Amino acid sequence: MTTEEVRDKISKSKSPEWYNSRVETFNFPYVNFSLKLEGVSAIYEFLNQQIDGWNKIANPIPDLLINSKAYFTRVRDSIDNFFASYYN
């Protein structure tokens, strides 16, 4: 699903304000990085950007970093599954 599709589903949902008020903080202390995002569409866009970035890295990805790529994919897939089942 694209970020635009997520935004469209949110706008058509019964409670778009619920989706727009969700806040998530991504903390990655091992690289001294923290990012607070508000709204499911912003979170989803960030996840897609991370996945796209990881996909641009020449294979093979070092074993140490495979979990990082999988993390972003797993979180995005969870949002996809939520929308498929419960978005209204």
C-alpha cells in the first residue's frame, strides 16, 4: 500500500481524527537517533522511506543490519494488516 492509499483510507474512515492523532516515537539509541511522528500516514511514509532506502543497498546486507530492515518491514506490514481488518 502507498502512503496516498493510507491517507485515502483514513479520510474515508469513521474516525479520521483517531488516525491523525496517533503518535509514535522511533528510538534508535545505538545510532543516537530519535524521531517523533504524529499521524498514521506520517508513520507509514517514514516506514516506506526506510524500506526503500534499505532496498537500495547493494546485496548482501551485512548480517548485523538485516534485523533493521526486517523491523521496518514488520511494522509497515502490521499497519497494512490493521487496515485490511479494522480500519473503520
